[in-house]
Amino acid sequence: MEQEKVGEGAASAGNRVLFFRGNALIDANFEKTSAMSVAELRSLAEALPPAPKEAATLPNLPGYLPQQNLVKGSAR
């Protein structure tokens, strides 16, 4: 999956885009993706309410994953 600039963190592969904002995770599947699709998702992300302060901190999962074989500049 490739990183996208939607919400607080996003990735895309083919016609699928995953992103989160606060404590909401959005899984969007398109028949066809375009620049407009991503722009619409950015608008949706901005319209979502932020998470309550106590729920806004993400777990530190990447800190527990092994660093060997990590593809630089990716989440793989």
C-alpha cells in the first residue's frame, strides 16, 4: 500500500483507501479512483469530529515490530 495524505494517516492500494481521523477508521472502496476521489476523502476527513482527548493517542505498535527487513520509507 502507498501512503496518502488523507486524515491523520492513510494508505491506498488499487481502488481501496484506508484512513483514520481520531478514533474513526474509514475503509473506502471505489469502482474507479481519481484525484477527485482522494480530494473527496480529504473533505470527509475534515468533516469528521476529532477524537476525545483521552482517545486521541495512537498505540505505539510500530515500536514493537522488528526493524530488520523493513522497507525504507514504507510501512512494510
